[in-house]
Amino acid sequence: MRDMLDDERNRALVRGIVSLAHAFNRKVVTEGVETPSHAEALRDLGCDGLQGYGIARPMPLSDLIAWIGAWQPPAWVGVQRPVR
């Protein structure tokens, strides 16, 4: 995944893995997402979920609860936070 932005062969490999998972009705969660560029590309390839330092650093549970309450999706996500 690391070189997928610059190497079409790597991008094709990621595309194939995502397509194969979806063919078997599986969700694709990509870990190690560290930059908005990678997140956008993976979203465009059909990844269902992303995790990594580009989204949040590891944190204690007490911090996680506050983080979830304050989290706003970055512009590249393309969705709005649901109204509670």
C-alpha cells in the first residue's frame, strides 16, 4: 500500500485485493493509513474502513471517549457526521 500512489502495479494489486474481498461479500479495512492522500486513494478504490496514524494515534480509553465525541470527518472523507 505504501507505494500505491506512485506505482501503478502496486495500485493494481491493492485494487485487486479490494475487488476480491468484495466478491466474497467481505468488508475491507485498511490499516496503516498515514496520509490524507493514501486515505483518499483507498476510499476511491472501495475500502470500507481505514485505520492508522493519519486518523488517530493510539490513546487510552479515557481519551478515546472524548476523541469520539469531538471527532469531525476530514474533508477527504466526503461524508458528514451524523446528527445525534
